[in-house]
Amino acid sequence: METVQLSYPLDLKKTYPPAVLAIGYFDGVHRGHQTVIRRARDLAARLGVSSAVMTFHPHPREVLGKANISRYITPLRDKLRQFDRLGVDRTYVMKFDRLFADRTKEQFVEEVLIPLQVKGVVVGFNFCFGRGASGRAEDLITMGKGRFRVEVITPVLEGETPVSSTRLREALAAGDVVTAEKILGRPHSIEGKVVTGDRRGRTIGFPTANLDLSEPYAVPKRGVYLVSVPRGGRVIPGVMNIGLRPTFRDPEPKLTLEVHLLGFEDDLYGEILRVYFHRFLREERRFDSVDELIRQIREDVRQAEAIWPEIESGTRE
């Protein structure tokens, strides 16, 4: 997949190949987003042109001061990886700044879509564009008539509720990684480098890999999770703690992400790990003694080992 960085105004000296464009921010690349992108890919095949995605960076709400979004379900690099897996030929990453945000809906069509030689556009039912989010999907249909086709995707439901990035964030904030997986169509994941910690886990018999996140990921709420880590051609189950480790009463507590891989003892320092979340096991809490903490960790491991065969079987299907 080719990735093209764009900024407004477009460089009109460049020539862009004809394409069908799926447009959206696509944080999470959840099942609703996937439907939009697959429809664009299918329409492109029917029209004999390239399939493309247009996403924006940074988050429009952050630029416009409507939300303090500093953590992403899929940071840009992960988002591009998901687009590639969906078989997209090209991704346009449009720089979202005040200049671009101030364009009218007509300018977006005339000064962005037309120069990009868009032959088709696919958007979600709640797509907005142009200054003040004044443009709607029906406006695209009107302005594109005779120039490009427009398809609008109806809501994709999880239960009776449409899937959305907002609902996904709420699930992660609640530690509900099962619902998050249903919305995403895959387990939520984060990636980071294994760094040296205080080695307390090793001293109590449960060595952990301390993760330093490589991107500003949306991290599930504090607690203990059943997770898995792909490594060396196999998937290794583990127990991850996200929290402040209150039992140890650190003078300057900070959020840590520590994963104990079951039946695994190799040195992981310096490695990049991708961690997938499968189940929330329990809340983080302070124990009266280290011995009590050890007993609870043993129970966490026992519970993870009991659940893992079901998870593993599902990943193979």
C-alpha cells in the first residue's frame, strides 16, 4: 500500500491516479470503518480504478478544541497497518489544521476531491465535512452528481447499538475488552518496548516485561487482564497489570504496564511487543502484604490458564 501525505492547498503540479475514496478519521478501524473501506475497494474494482482511503492527522476534534484527544485507539502507524490489511491500494493522510478546517464544503469537493481525480466516494452515515461540519453525506451526493459516485454506509450494529469510536473508547475506559473486541472485529492491542523496571516481579516469582508504549495508545482502565503476545511464530498467553502498584507504596507512583508471560522465561529487554487484550480479570487493589499479593497473582495465573484454551481456540478458527 502506498501512503501519500497531503496538506491544503494541494500541490496541483502533482498528478493523482483516479480512485474511489473512503473518507473518515477511522480511529480504531472498527467494523463500521471496515465496511466503508471494503465497499470503496469493491466499487473501485467495478470502476477499474485504484482503491484509496483518506484519513486525517491529527484528530480534527483536537485541532478544533472540541476534545482533548491525546490517546488513540489506533495511532496513525497502526491505522495504516489496518488499511493495508484491508487491501487498500493507497492512503492519503491529510494534515488537519486550521487552514484546512476553514474550507467550505464546496471547497472540499472542488479543491480536494476533484484534483485527486476521485471517481467514487464512500462514507459512513454520520460523515460530516467542511467548515463547521456543515456538509453531510447527502451534500456529497448532490455535488458529486455527474462527476463521481457516492455511497453511504448504513450503521453497523453490535447488539442494537451502532458501533462507533466513542462507544469503543467507553468500553476500553470500563475495561470491557470483550465488547471492544466485538466492535473492532479483533482484540484491542497496544505495542511498546520492553524496558528495565525495578525487578520486583522477579523477586516474588513472577517476572514481568515492563512496556514503554511506542505510540500514544488508548489504554484500558487500570486492572489485571488476560492478554497474549505473538512471538517467534507462536502466541504466548500472559497476565498484564495496568496500574500504580499500590501494594508497594511507591513515593511517586506512576502508571505501569507489566505483562507476565505464562511458561516463558527468556530475556525480553529491548524487544518490541504487541499485546492483545482478551479478558478483564480483576480490579487493581492494594494488598496488606506481599504474600497476599503473591497468592492473588497465583490465582490470576490460574484463572488465565483456565480461560486461555477457549481464547486460543477462537484465534485458530
